[in-house]
Amino acid sequence: MTQSSKSRQRIQTRIPGLAVQPIGLKVNPKRHFDPGGVPAIQTHLAKRLCRLSVPDQVGTLREQLGGKGMFLQRMKDAGLNVPPFKCVTTQVVNALEQHPLNPRSLARYLPDIAYEPGAQASLAHIKEYLNTLSSSDVKRTGVLKGLAEFIASDDFYQQIKESEAAQQIRDLRHQLDKPSLSKPVIVRSSGINEDNYGDAQAGKYLSLVQEEDDVLRTCLKVTASGYHPEVCPAGVPQPMALIIQECIDCQYGGVIMSFKSFRDGTIGVEFTRGQPRGVVAGRSGNTPHRIDISDQEGPDSYQYFPGTISSHFVLRKSTNGYSETRIENADTHKDDVSHIVNDKMVSDIRKMVTTLESLLLCPVDAEFAINPEGVPFLLQVRPVTQLSGDMDFTMPMPKETIAIGAGVSEGFCTGSLWLARRPEADSMPDGAIVVADHIEDWMLEPEFLKRVGGFVIAKGGFNAHVAILMKQEQKTLMLAGDQFQAVSVQAGQQATLVCACFNDEPGAFIVAGDLSGKLASCRKLSSAVPDVSLAKAVPSRDDLSFPEGTFLEVASGFK
């Protein structure tokens, strides 16, 4: 990936409906890994891979700890401030899957599978059965749904609670406790293909704070999320590890993205009060507070955008454990946190990002927390797998529009404006532009998402799981802010939604009628940035371990 000094200039985009409190911002930021001397690469963006010219080494970390566990271990080894954690390895989870089961207990969950008297039953045996089914066999979906329900049930727990693997899990949990003090913990999934280069699988699995007295129950619920049909495209659940991590009681929490696009290396930080959950998924109805940070140190190197926070999550003690409790904000405009945005906070974030990019050798997506004492923690990190590919048109933005917004996921589409109502989802016209206050779970169901042309929302962020998913699914997504009402009153009308660049300037709008023909004729093709909207980063291997003294530039990994 190459970026000229011109293309690396910061392009300011104001979110409609959000007041901007500028604290200055330098342009032409120079990253320490800026590839200024690297010749322009002509490879089509969709075919660019993250290949690193270092000797291959055996990649066992991901196989044992999963993607999330591997990166957590690497962050810890690099001296980054990571909350204490223990990893339930894939071998331990596999032992649970091998544990003999009473076939009768499976009947209510898997009615289509009949066991002969004396036959062996285990999750591993059922996974072998799934391998015998063709990819088009509808039985797969039923079996996977049944397995997910069974694994999270008390029926499964009672059968495996005394197993050696179950005791190992409890022992790992107890190792995080201090004398006379049991710390709150969160259990995170860590599939071997999760947080991968090329496919982050962001938000497809559960992370749960331990509410029950036995951490095993929480672990089983997280494991069950890996059996849902929508996360098993090949029809069989992938091997999974689990992370048991101390859960920080957060004063603030959120997500950091180290690049906006191939053109823009601005670091974007989105956060709310309380736990990161209010930002991470992107389905809480929040437009999070945002800080845009340039690469250069100094008091004029960042800009703060206050958000609209309708709710946040706090960590609270429950009967047997802890829970993340949702707190509704009565006045969304009084959640002012500008006082915490200062030079030290920005400098700390910039240093963390620099270290993380050097570890992963690509742009990064990191979840962070700040505890009540003001200490920042990194909770997890993954590669940024999709960056805008600079869809550019040799035309200005139209003067007559229904609304102007901020582009979250690049692209364009033409369709009917459809007000989101779950009971009417089956009657939505194919290719419709969904108009919603914010993204909800049901809108992300695979069959529904396939039929959608694009989304216009009133509230949301740029760093959340929803934004990542829309980029990977190539669904256009615009944040309309205070212009959302102008779109919603046009429901039923034909319109064109566009999030792209216009004569090298970013823009997002929705206009009445069909503009697709004009857009196609004005498509700008560049030798450096060809005709694609997205790019993937795929690794040459998983275990990124390099010889001491090896100097590698992040950007030069993309070829």
C-alpha cells in the first residue's frame, strides 16, 4: 500500500447534527512508517495481500489460543497494559466436546438425530455427522441451532461439570483472584479464525461478564455462540479457545481505529462513559464521542467531536457475580466529556497505536478502557481487514439532495426508501435503502442483509462492529445525524445513496431518483487506487514473530 503526501492529508468530515469543538489539527501527518520512498503499487486493491518478507515460523499460538488469545499474549509480551487474563486453550474446549453424553438428553435439541441403543454421543461425534451433510442440506441449520441451545443449557452443564476440563477452567478463573477478593471477569470467544487477517468476524461471537457463581456456565454460553449457523459458513463450527479476562470497571471505554482509509491515516477514537459495550457493537442507539488524532505530537494535533449518548453500561455486582447494566440517559446532550480529552490522553493513545501497528504490521482496531484512576488498558486488538478504497467520481456532489451525511461504509445504491419495521421485514422490497434510527440485531440477520441495498441511520459510529460488517458485506451506510428526519419523510420514494469521494473530497448524500447511470459514467479510475471500494489484508501466516532487530514498515506489508 502506498500513500503519497497529498493522499495522506487529513480530510475533515463533519458529522451532521454534531457540534465540533476543534482543538486544532495538523495536516500532512507523517507516520513513523510512512512509505514515502516506496514506488506506487499497481496491483488491484481487491488482490492486495498483507505478505511479509520475513522467514516463516511455526504458527502454533493461534491454534492453541485462538485469534483473540494470540494477540492478547503478544500485547502482554510487548509490555502493553492489558488486564490480567487466562486462556482456556482449544485443547481444553476440545476435551469438553469429546466428553461422553447421554443420548436421551439430546433428543429435545436434536429431534432429527436418532441414536441406537449403546451408541456413543458427544459434541465431537455430532460435528463429524455435520461433515457428512452437503453444504445445501437444510438439516445443517437445524442441527447447529439445536447444538447451540444444548451447549448453553443446564442439561449440558450437569453432564460435564465434574469433568477434568471443567475443573481446569475453574482453576484458571481462580488464578485471577487476589487473596480475599474475587475480581469480576469477562469471558471472550477466541476462535482460531477469529480476529483474522482478511476476515475479522467482528461481533459474531459472544463476550459475557460472569454473572453465575460457576464460570463454567458463562464459558458454555460463549462457546455456544460459535455454533450458531450464521457463524458456520462451512457448516461445521471452527475450533475455539476462550479468554477469561479481568473485567475493568470503566470510567470510559471504546474503540480505536488506526486508519480511516487508504488516503487518511488519522487515528479515530470513539468512546462513552462506562463500559466499552456502549460503543463496540454499534447497536445501542449511540453516536459515540469521537477524537480524531493526527500522527504528530503536539497540542494542535487532535479534534474532539461530542456525541449523542442515549445510554451507557456500568459494571455492577449481582447476586453471584457481576453484570453490565444499561443506564438510560435522560438528556443525551448533557453527557459532556470534553474535560478528559487532553494532551496526555492523546499521546498515550498515539503510542499504543504505534506499538500495536508494529506488532500486527497493519492498521489496527483496538478496544480500550480507562479505569476510575485514569489508567488506560487495552482489552483486545484485531487487524483492520477493510479500508475504504477511495471510490472517486469526477463530479461534484449534487446541489439538490434529500440529505447530506457522513459515509461509514463506502459505495452507492439505488432503491426504495424503506422505514425499518421488524414485523414488516419480509415485505421489504429487494435492494431497498433501509432508514432506521440505528442498526438493530434483526437487520443483521444474513437473509435480511442480503436483500438490503444500503442503510441510512440517525445514530451510530465509524468504529463499531456494525461498521466493520457493512464494509465486509459491501453495504453502503450513511450516518445522517440531524438530517435523518428529512430522509424518513420520503419513505417509499426511489432514491440513490452514495458514500464516496467527489473530485478527491469525501462526501455522503442521498438524492431523489436514480443517479446510478451518471455515477457509473463519472467513475474515476486511478492507477494507484483502482476501481474497487474495499480491500482485504490477508496474512502470509498467523504467528507474527520476527527476528530481533528486523525493521518492518506497516504500510509496506500491503503489496
